[in-house]
Amino acid sequence: MRRTWCGSRVLRAAVAAFVSLGALAGGEAAVGTHHPGASTVRSPNGVLSLTLSVDGGRLGYSVGRGGSVLVQPSGLGLRLADGTVLGGDVRVTGSRVTSRDTTWRPLWGADSQVRDHYRELTVEFRQADGRIFSVVARAYDDGVAFRYQVPRQAGLPSLEIVDEVTEFALAGNPEAWWTERDFDTDENMWRSSGYGAMGASNTPVTFRYPSGTYLSIHEADLNDYAAMTVVPERGRLRAALVPTPGRTAAVVTRTGRATPWRVLTIAGTAGGLIESHLAENLNPPCAICGGDTSWIKPAKYVGIWWLIQHGQATWKAGPRHGATTRRAKQYIDFAAAHGIHGLLAEGWNRGWEGSWADQDFTKATSDFDLAEVVAYGKSKGVEFIAHNETGAGVDGYAKQIDAAFTLYESLGIRYLKTGYVGDVPGHHHYDQRMVNHYRLVLEKAARHRINVDCHECVHATGEVRTFPNALAREAVRGQEWDAIDDDGDTPEHTLVLPFTRMLSGPMDFTPGIMDVLWDPRKNGRRVRTTAAKQLAYYVAYFSGVQMAADLPEHYAKSPGLKFIEDVPVTWDETKVLSADIGDHLVVARRSGADWYVGAMAGERARTVRYPLSFLGAGTWVAESYSDARKDDPAALDVGRSAVTRDDVFTAVLQRSGGQAVRFRPAA
């Protein structure tokens, strides 16, 4: 680590004024000249910059890329419950600049190693009222980030934050992809508009400038804090915290801490956003890797789930109960025969008959023998995934966690799916108390060697680096909406997700429907993709748990099952070959020697050709699963060909269609 110290007098003069910014016709702003000692931190490659400024005592920042400004002068600060703003009347008292270049190896992920290379500027401030704090700004080659550090001090015994003053004043009017702001769900459809026309949104929210630069706003290292949303104000966006009902302050916490990072992922291509590891790099190293980590394993799984979503079985016990011992064993037999690692049985436990908030997570229904099912699965190499649907009854769940997790560990259960359907009494799903609850579940699960797939919880913020047992979160309008809602998931929606929601972390979309025409209730609610696109999801959508969501009898009729058997869940290398938000995506991922490619289209059919230069030398076998017929979205064209790295592969994609390919070295 290299460290440079700057005198406060020099820096105070350097940050006395904002950078002069002039609008360009292209929608970005030209970088104006500024003091040679300005408080600017630049990315290691010199392309990105973040400049801190003080103007009349008010703190702000701007962000540039090359010769243009992406974020014009924007406010910084925290609005406190006593009516003051931390950052409202400040002077600089010191600064330091550091740099770091390390590589870390995740236990699992999109890449087997991740470079953490940045330059960091810390500027210390004192307000007129004597309070002190710092802003820490980092510049990476793939984005910039900043956070507030508030030390312990006599004049500020605790932090009671009503909201943030933090702004994002984007230059020009870039195209925006956003989803309606909601304190309790991320399961709304994604929208597109100009930056100036967008509404309040949950994050991540992504933008494309006319120049071809992409920028996505999110947060990282969210802990003991309320989640961030963004709201348009005065022609710019402001970071707005999820409130706690009935309380003035959105956040009540100690001093002597830092706030979550405000993150701007920046890339020259849409695919560059997907390839970035910025959010993970902004989180602390693994907190649970000091001992044995062999239990932390990504997995494919089947589930007693799609049957219930379509109303052909019930969660609650009774004549149509889905999760019975008999059916669970049938699903285990299917999973074992096809190399699938896990079984989810929703409705296995008591309490579904009444309020979902009154469930018992240690006692099974009379027709489900938990110990017998777990043991049967173990004998077949299939892990049982315990389902804990809290019905948003968080207090009741908190009282049962220790007993439930102890039971699961004693039975050898290593996987847990949590759910929080409904309204949390006295809270929002994304307020400070609930953010802390989700973290507590992760921590306690780790103590009992349990992996977690969290549904209806707050968006991910890169914490998978710190807690790799966080295999996935939902926080998405996923596959189930095709079964439960007349609108389902639009083709465009599924092509926006990789550039928005998926940037926050692993996403449990529950793919793999082969009988996309199945509509047992005859109500028009069916999957709106081709079967080939469902296979492409396994590569295009990144998750530590990938569901084979269809019914076993549907897989028996589809050649696509072979691809589901073959495709891995964790990867050694990821490359985006072609991408256009909302329109199409082609992703290549390597596991060991083999490469897998997922290509998918949105609202319009298209043909995509991509070079195979990512392959190694020699001859490779391409095993492809493509859209077969326009009149039958369930039909698959299975192909096999010999290729080399000098070839170009073609994906002919129907509307909401796809192609999945395995490339393996020829024997």
C-alpha cells in the first residue's frame, strides 16, 4: 500500500471551488480546467475521476470519464434529526491518498479470481459547529464510489439520519432503466425513459449516454443502515433512504463507523457493467472463511414449487398438499438421476393453514417426514433445502431461528430458502431494522453451516464477498410471475435485468421451464419465452442457486434436460460477447476447460453472430440448443458441430428466444 499525505492548507485552497463544467451537445459535459492540486482521485488507468469540492461551505463532487463529465457538481451530506446537515458548513482539515492492488479468490462466483485495484482519497472536514467527518472516495477502472466516515466525538454521540443530501446530477439526458420506488418489493417491471422523465426508483438504476458510456447507480456494504432509493429533485437524483414508519430518523446508529458506499459502475459497453466486480470489491473480505468452508456450495435444485404456483397443489396440508414424503422422494429420485444437487419442498412445515406469519419451522406436516426425506436425499446425493416462509412475521421467526437452525444442522441440512411475503408489522422490508434482520439470518446460518437463498428481502450490495453462504437473493420480478399474473414477465424486462438487478449480486430467477405452453388452469398464464431462452438463462443470469423449475414429467419430454444436467452453477471466467440493454445479450462463461454461452433476445427476433476467439487452441465440439419453430416455442433444435477459435457462431433468436451452447474440447 502506498500512502501520500497532503497538507490541509494546500488542499483547502485546492477544493475551494467546483470544477467548471460546460454542457456538450452529446449529452455529457466537457471537463473544465481546475487547480493543479485539486482534490481529484483518478482510476488506475487514468480514465475515470472523482473530484471533491467545497463551495461556500457546501460539500459536493463530480465524476468524469476521459475528456467528459458524467456527473455534474452534486451535493453531499447527511441530514440529521436535530435539523442540521453533516456536510453543510465545512472546511477541509486534512487528506490522504492511498492505492491498492490485490487479487482475491472467491469460494465461488462469476470469476475464479477478482482484482481489487483502486486509488483512494480521504478528505477530512470540520463543520462550523465543531463536528468532524470524512468522505472516502475510491476510483477503480470500472467505476467510482464514496462513503461518509463519522468518528466518535463529544458533539455527536450517535448518528440519527433522517435522509441523505447525496445527489447524482447526471450530465445531459441519458437513457434510463429504472423500476418504481417501493419500500417493500423489487418485483415491479423495469421501465425505460430519458433521465429527465424518470420517476423515483429502487436501485440499481442504469443509464446510457449518447456517447456510448454506461453508468449504474447502486450501493455497497449495506449494514446497520436503511436501503437507498433515488428520487428526482430539481433536475437531478437524490439518494433517499427507506424510512422506518413512525420514526423521524431512517437510521439510528453509532458514530465511529462508515455509511454504505454510494457506487457508480461505469463502462464503455453494456457488457462491461456485467463483467464488473465493483460492488463485491467494496465489501470486506470473507468473514466466515477462517475454518472449514466445504459446506459452502452453489447448487442446482428441483422443487415442489411450479406445481403449486399453477394451482395444481397447495402449500397447506390437505388432500392436494404438494410437499408430501412420497412426492419429495419422487423428486429426489429425479434429481439424483440427472445430477441435480438439491430439493426444495415448499409447504413441508406446519402453519400454512392459517396466517403465514404463524408458521412452525421445526415441525413438519403429518404427511411429511423431515428426517426421512433428508436421509433419503443424502443416500442419493441430493440435499434438502429447508423453506422458511415467515409471512413477514419477523418477530415470530426471530424467536425460532436458533432452534430451527440447530435442528437443520443436526439433520445435515445445508441449504435454506427464506421468504417474507406480506407486510412487516411496523416496518418496511427495506428499512434499517429489516436490513439488520437479513444480516442476522446470514450470520446465524453461517454458524450452523447453512447456505441461504433469501426471497422478498432487500437488494444485494456485494455482501457475497463477506458472506459467501449468501448464494442468492430474489429481489426481482422472476419466473413465478408468468404463473401468477396476467402480464407475466415481458421479453424486454428479462433483457433489462442483467444490466440492473443482476449488478447487485446473485439473482434467483428460477429458470428452466421446458413446457413453456403449460397452462393447466386455461387462464392464459404461461411462460412468455421459448424453451431455448430458458436454457440461456442458466448462463446469462448469475446465481449461486439455479432451479430446474419445471415438473419432472415435462423434462422427460424435452432434450433440453441434457443442458441443465451439464451446465455448472459457479464459474472460472465470464465474458460478455454482445449486449444491448432490453434487446439482446450473449454471455460466455468458463468452468474448467468447458465454455458455455447463453444468448437471448427481447421483444424482437434477431440474429447474432459472435466470434469464438475466447476458446483455446485446437478443435472444439459445440453442443447447441436453439429455437426450432416460430409456431412452437417449446421446440428445441439440438445441434452438434466442430469449431475452432477462428470461427464465428450464429444464434438465430426468435422474439423472446434464445440459444444455449456448450463448447468442450474435442477428445
